[in-house]
Amino acid sequence: MAISIFSLLFSTWLMFHTFSYDGKSSSMLIAPKAWSDFGAHIPLIRSFSKGFNWPPESPLFPGEPIRYHFLFYFLVGMLEKIGLRIDWALNTPSIIGFMGLMIGIALFAQSVFRDKRITILSLLFFMFNGSFSFIRFFELHPLSPTSIFDIVTNGAFPSFAPWGQGEIAAFWTLNIFTNQRHLAFAFACAIFFIGILIKIEKKPFTKQIFFLIPEAFILAIMPYFHQPILVILALFMICYFILFPRLRAILLLIGAVGCMYIIPQIIPILSTSNTVRWNPWYLLRPPFSPLHVVWYWIQNIGLHVFLIPFGWLLAPPRIKKITIPLLFVFLIPNLFQFSVDMINNHKFFNFYLIIGNMLSAYVIISLFHATKKISYALVRYGITLVLCIYVFLLTFSGIIDFFPIVNDRAGSLMDIPSNPDAKFFLNHTAPTDIVLNSTWFYHPASLAGRKIFSGYTYFTWSYGYNQGKREDIQKSMYEAKTKQTVCSLARKYNISYIELSSTPEHFLKPNFGLFQQNFIPVYENPETGLTVYDVLASCASYE
């Protein structure tokens, strides 16, 4: 009960701290560290709540089937559509997901290891990562009498590769859960999926069959909810099929039912060029060497590098069988790239640590228990002190990384009621309209649930779309010499409105004179420098 209450309170604080709403100014309050990710999530949510997006397309790349797992944000959009304000619509399932993950970790650890101390340590290691980023912190803030003050007032993650210096990645902090709101929910589903298999392993098939529908349901929704979880669950199912003979029949049934829904979604993903390919050693840069690979992971997951395999060796046979899939969850994303952007493999490593941390906790508690048998008090106290230091080293970086989230102060984004540009798109365009856009982030059409022709380059590229070709078309329209060129391309790509900002993205050099002289403006805002042209009315003579 205590863990459930703490999980609820902590999850609520974490999600509302990073995304909330100012009702007086009608503004979304978004933490700066979540600003970039929400630039993709808000348009997706609003495409469902304020627009019409079915069958789903990316609101940042309309005209092709969506390649992003959209189900979580569809749910959020539906919650907003029925009347919840967007902060409650997004934060409610986010809280349920993160709380569910914390409770899932506790239940899983308690079920497998049957020791509350291991359960508590597993949660502690989940919340506070064990990387060596604390070394980087003290390089930036040398040890001094003010070090504690430096830690609690720090506003930046000391390690943030591949965007920052060094080799310690940005993906071990709680920031990944505040930014990727669907991730905790997907991990929670995976933990419960695996936990159910462990729970029913010794039951007769006649009792196992009652769990077919929930297990197959979790498997079936993952192409829509979070695609990498499919690979993780497949690895666990294959290993358990080999290691647990009494699970074979139910696993075959779960796989068969799940695949009826999975295969139609997986085929388009696999058909995308270079989606899955050999690319060893994650974010390491060549030249590679065994020592470099080992040192990379020591930096990134700290002493867990040694404790997790040692915990597996130390564990009883049943725990060995339960946790052996972790070897493949760690090894395979170290060798293969599963999406256009290699950094997305971090989800495999995050999940590896969620369960692997339990083995680290098992080692520490086992050694602590063993010290009680030592008759020499001094030796016993010495070993206990070493174990406490180990726990400190396994959480210190996470504690340091916690305060940049605490100290993040939300930036304001004017929502529709206080944003005249977004209000125009909501009230004077159709829910299915596509807008040619000259700016990217938080475009007013996106806030109103309308699709923009070409979103931020990183988003569209990382989703696997031909971003270069789309931006070339975008340039061809804005930089066209003739009205006919613009009208022809607009009709071809079903563009209903052309937005032209006085400060377009740097790669665009619009022919302002062409639009001002030949196209019919339906909206102008001198304060924001935005003008909107009606394609149908302007291009009527070319029909």
C-alpha cells in the first residue's frame, strides 16, 4: 500500500511538474527539457482531438500512413475531445502509466525474489540511475564546501550524449519518461505481461487459458502503442518457450492470436528501407575495441555492469531462467539498429536495467545477509559499509540528475483561446485540411489539430519518412516563379491553405511578391507576421 501511495504521489508530481496549464492566460506550461519532444506530441494529440485523423497519418507528414506508435496519444486526444483540458488529458494516462510501472517493478521483484529489501532497492535503482555522470558533474562543478548547494540548484544534466560532450548518454534519467509519455505505460504493460507468464508457469493449462485474452491483447496493441516492446516481448516468449515446457502451449496460443493483429502492422515497418540493420555497439564511435565497449557501458550503467551478471550467477536456477532473456535484450540492440535513428535503441537498455537492477539488488542484499554469519564485528561492519557505498555509487548520478528536473521552470505556449493564429485555423478551416507551412515548431495550425505539410526535420526523418524529398517540394512551392507551379503542387498534395511567415525557416527563401500579388489572403496578423492564403480560391482559374 505504501508503495502504491508513493507511486501515485510521485507520478502525479512528475507529470504535472513538466506539463500543466495556466487557465488565466490559456497557455500550456511545458518544461524546457520536454519542449522538443512535445513539439511532436502536441500536434499528434490535437490531430485527434481538434482535427480528423483517421486512418491515422502523421500531422507533420500527411499523405502517408503513420509510422509512429500513436495509440497512447490517440487516447489522450479522445480524452480532450470529451472535455478534459489538455493537461489532464495527457497527464492522467501518463500518471497511470508511470505509477503502473513503479507498482509493476515492486510486484515483479517481490514475486521473483520474495524480499522487501530487494523490492525497495529495485525501485530506488529505477528512480536514480547508476551511470558515472557524477564524475562529469564534478568536472563542471569542482568539489567544494558548496557542492551540496551546487547539486540541489543544478539545472542541467551533466551528461547528455550524443548531444553533449562525452560518452554517457542522455537516456538514463527520468527525463525520458516525462518527454516520452507513452514509454512508462508500455514498459508497465511489458512487466505485467512477463509477470503473468511467471505467475501461471506452474499452473495447469486449463487455468493458464484464462490469461490468454489479456496477454494476447497486450501483444496485439504494441504495434500501435510502442513497437520496440514487441521485440522485447518476443525475446522473452522465445526464451520461456525453451526454458519452461509448461508454458509452451499457452505461449503458442498467445503468439497466434497476437500475430493476427501484429503482422498487418509489422509488414509496412519491415518494408521501410534500412529500418532493421546490422550496426554494432550502439552510440560508440569507431575505432572499436573490447576495452572501449566495456568502458562505454561502465560509464553508462555504472557498477550494474558487474552486479547484474554476478547476480545472475548467484541466483537460484528458477531466477536464472526468468532473467536469462535479459542477455538478449542487452546484446541484440548492441548489434542491430531497429529504427532510422540509432538512439531509439535506448528503450531496450532501459528495460534491461528495470529488471537487471533487481539482480543488482539481489547481490547487495545477499552479501548483506551473508555478513550476519561473520563473527568478527569489525569485518562485518566493514563489509556493510562497503555495501552502503555501493548503493550510494549506484544512485548518486541519479540523485544529481533528479534536480535538473526539479529545477526546470516551464515555458509558456499560448493555446487556442489566447492564440489568434491558432484560433483562425480552428474556426475557419476544415478538420481534414492540410496547411503548407513556412515554420515548424508548435505551428498554430498544429495547435488547432490541422496537418502541416512538412514538420521539423528531425521528427520526420526519425519516423522514417523521405524528409528530404518533402522539403524539396516545400521549397519548390515557396520559391516558385509562377502561380501555376504553386497551384499544381498544392492540388497534387491536397494542400488547402498556404501559411507564409515573415520569418520562415532558414532553408526557405519564399517568393513573397508572388504570393502577395497572385494569392488571396484569408487571414493576416501583423503582430506575428503570419499570412494565410486560400488555395482553392486563389487557384480557381487553374482548375
